[in-house]
Amino acid sequence: DPPSPPAAAMSADGVITGRRPYRFLDETSAWNGAVRLSAFVILPLLCLVGGILMISYETGWANHEDRDSRDMAWDYRVTAPGSNNFHGAYFRRAHWNTFRAIEAPATVYTEVVLAAVDRPTMLALHPTGACERTVQVACLASKPAHRASSAGPLNLGTDDGSWAVGDGRVLTRSAGVTTLDAVGTTEPAAYTTHAELASFYDTRYAELDEMRQRVCVGCNAAPLVCDADATGKSCSWDSTQWAQWAQNSWTNLGNTKTCETSVNVCDQVEAAIELAAKDDDIAGRIAARVVTGSWTADNVHTKHLASATAPTVRFVTADPSTNELAAGDTPAAWTPLTDTSTCGACGYVDPATALTFAEATAALNGGAAVSGYLVPPDTDGKYRGLRGGVAVGGVYADLQATHEVGDEWRIREGFVPAFYEAGFWPWEPQCDGTSSNVTVAVDPGTYVPNFPAFDARGVETPFVNVTVLGTYRVVEAYESACDFDGAGVGADAASVTCRVAALSGVDVAVAYAPVAGEDLGAWRVTSVTASYGSDGGDDDVFVGTEAAAVAEFTGGVTRSVKVTLRDAGAPETSSFPPLGTPGKMYAAMAFFLAALFTAPIQPYLMFSYVHYNVAVNEGKPPPGWQAMRRFRGW
């Protein structure tokens, strides 16, 4: 039988039989090629129409989907900045605690500059390697080495007693009253008799050896001299020789200020300022800060305040427009009595002077920058502020200011940043004020020791104490659900199924009550809410038998708890239906890009393949043959 027409045609064409090679888009006419490629004409047109319809739908007559969200967003945007500024200002004023030591340059801005915007700041700058001072004292005077270990290290600025401080002076401190007596005052002796002094040659050899290097009466004669040292000062003595030395040198040791002792004046400055910051008339009125470390001379905020004779204590304020610290005119800078410009080689820091300076700083509290500031009601809250005003299980949280953003609100960071840089956003200008809204203070990990054990059957539910501004509350240590009913009456712990979640977060809300005044306390605790499991802190949830849960949550361990402090009067976190406009804008842009990239496909294929093949099939030269070398002369 003869072949069918299509097969015959293809066979006659020679493609199937192999007499002729296959060519892409081998058409007999340009119209046939255009029909075959018509989809590449329709596709960009459809993409273009789709993009236009998407924009028209969203920005034209049918954009009802986001209208309510836009209205709520507009209302929030126009009211949130002013409300946040109003609430955030006094929230920050009470947030910063009175005294804080700073050892990292990154915290100077938040701990000093921001604090000084709201209230006068008493700033102490520690020197670079000049904390340790050596002072001359009478060899028999009381020194740190003579104190009982339970008394801790000697602090010449805060300890009661009498201490030789060099330069012919004696520091006497008793019942908070400090005096610096002149030359001639009898200095206290650590040893009452020369026999007592000699008895310590074995346990305090280094100290007694220092004494004999400076005062050694009769050491160049028998029985103290030896062949190795004609002066006797380095001879190896027995108890009898030490007793002879002590008897010979006793009088001169008590009258000669030649022995040395080391004093850390930076520690004294810090102790004096901390003591002053705790004063009832000062706590909460100023921000007392001690800035330590060699970087104080290089930090952009403190380098112009640092001095070679540090530690230096200054009163500083901050200009809100420039965020720069400026030394106040009054009170003047206070330099402790730690260098030769004030008292020779003494190492004395007077806490009374620190208190006087702090009181003078606090007297400046009537300025416009701190007007309306009210302190927390309890003494501990005044000293710690809101930053340290929350204790969980007896451990004070270190609450740092941050912003809280609604999870349901799509902010700028939720989309492609490059689109925002290019201005691809459905409104002009972009949504200011929606990237953050509520100021809170958060400690992501407060480590609570001696956490109670889980007990599903105890008479008393395990709990944790929470203290906020002197107000005591308790929260349950665990959130549990045990199926006692399903296990039956009298079921043991191995037969009861429980789901137990340990305390992981504490959310505290405080309210500002200015009408109550300072006497009643300007800040009130409104709520203390606990969260369990995955809401912060340790993500510790257990599902199993009651016996296994008891074994899982034993007592006496240390557990991390997230603490959040918020102002109950501040705006709530924004929570609107998510906007659909950005997604539609991105879809419209995708349509336009698809149209842009697909539109050239049809003209390219028509010119490069269809017209070429049609010309070859008709025995004509291909398009553009005039530019081809092989067709020269045609």
C-alpha cells in the first residue's frame, strides 16, 4: 500500500530517511512560523495585562482588603511616637539605677550619656595603671596583713579604725566620722610588745624582714651579726636572735614611718561613691557611675574628661541634641587625696567628701531635664532603679532597655531590603514608626539558684519569690497537668502521666502614678505574670510519668529565667491584620519582569530561524546575505 500523505511528505522531504538533516523551525512560510510561535506573543501580553490588573485591583477600585489595616496603621503611626516619647521618658528615668560600675566601652553611651540626659550624673574615671599607690607608714602601724581574714581587705576610705597613710598623717574613722590627723598623732600599733612582735617571725617573716631592713639596731654586732653579712640584715636568725632584734629596735620601729604598704585608690573611690549613692537623700536622684579601664582615655564619650591624676570624680550632663558629655560647672571636679598635688604620698579617699559631692550634684535636680522625675517607693528601688528593681528567687535581674515589636505586624525588616532602598513601597513616604513601638527592659537570663523540686502531690505547690520595688509576690515554679483521674484511685507515681513545664519567664508590669507623689511612691506594681516552657529562659518541658517528672526536675539546681519589665501605661504592642499590598506589589513586578524577558523571544526566533529556513527552502539567500562573505558579488 502507498504511504499516508504526512509520512509521504516527510519521507519526500528527506528528514526521516536521513537524506536531509533536521533544522529547528524549518517552515515553508513566515506565516506558518508566526502561527507556531504565537504563544510567545500571547505570553508577554498576558503578563503585562496581569501586572496592570494586579496594580489596578490593589490601588484602584477594589483595594478593600487592606483598608482597615491601613487605617489602623495610620492611627498607630501618628500616635505611637508621641506616646512612646511621653511614656519612654519617665520610664527611662526610673530605669537607670543609681550606682553602676562600667568595665566595657560599649556600655558608656547607655549607662552614662543616656542617664545624664535625664538627671545629673556623678562620674568617676579610673586611671590607666595608677590604681595601686604605695604609702609610707610606721612599721608597727596596723596594715592589711594584720587583719583577720574574715575582715576582708583594708579599705582606707570605709573601714573603722586608725591607719597610717603617710605624709605624717593618720586616718581615723569611727562611727562614720573620718578625720585626718596631723603629724605627731600616735599611730596604732599592731603589736603590743616586742616579745609579741618577735613571736611572728615564722608566720610573718616577710613583714618582719622588711622591718629589719629599715630598722636594725645592734645588728652589726653579736649575737645578730654573721659571717655572710656584716650588717646582720640578711642573716638567718633563730627565735632568740629575733627576740633580741625586736627588743633592740622596738622604740625606733614605733617612731619611724619607713615601712611601705600598698593601697588601691580606685577601689576606695568606687567604695566611697557607692556608699554616697546609697544615702537616702541621694538614691534615685543622680546616676552614679564608675568607669574603669585603660580605654577611658580613648573612648569618644570620656576621653575629654580623663586626666593624668585619675581617679577623678566629675559631675557631667549630656546634650540630647549632640549626645555629648559635658563637665558641669558646679560642683567642681573632685580629685581624691591620692597624689602629691593634695597630700603628698597619702592613699586616703574620704567618703564624706564623696557624699558632699553627691549631695551637690543632686541639688541640681530641679533643672528642666529632670523635672517631674519621681523615684520608686522603696529604698532598695531608689538605689537600684527599675533596672535592678526585680529579683527572682533572691537574684536581681539586670534589665536592659530594648524595643518590643508585634509579631503580627510586618515591619520593614520582614521584606527584601533592596526593594526598600529602591523605594518600592506602596506608600510615600515609607511607614515611619512601625519598626518598633514599645520600650521594655529585659534580662534574657537571670540565673536562679536552689530552684525548688517538682512535687505533684505535695500540700504546698513549689513556688519562687519575686520582688518588685519592695513588693513581694510568688509565682508557681512549675506548670503541670497530671492525669490522676485516668490512672485511677490510689495509682502510684509510675502509673500517672504528667506534662510538666518549668518556670522560664517572668513578665512584670509597673504603672506610673505621678498624682500619688513621691511619699506614696510614683511607681506601682500592677501585675506579675509567669510563663513556662518555651516562652523564655530554659525551654524545659517534660512529658512522661509522674515518677520520671520528679526525677527530671530535682531541687537545688540553678535555672535560667527570662525577666521582662514593662510600663503598664505605655502603648500596647501593635497588632493588626498583616498587609497584603506588598505581596501584590511584588507579584505585579514579577508579571512585568516576565513580560520584559519573554517579549523578545518571538522576534528573535522569527528572524534567526524561521526567515532563514524559509529563504533556504525557496532557494533564496538567507536574511542579511549582503553582509556575508560567501555572497560577495551577488
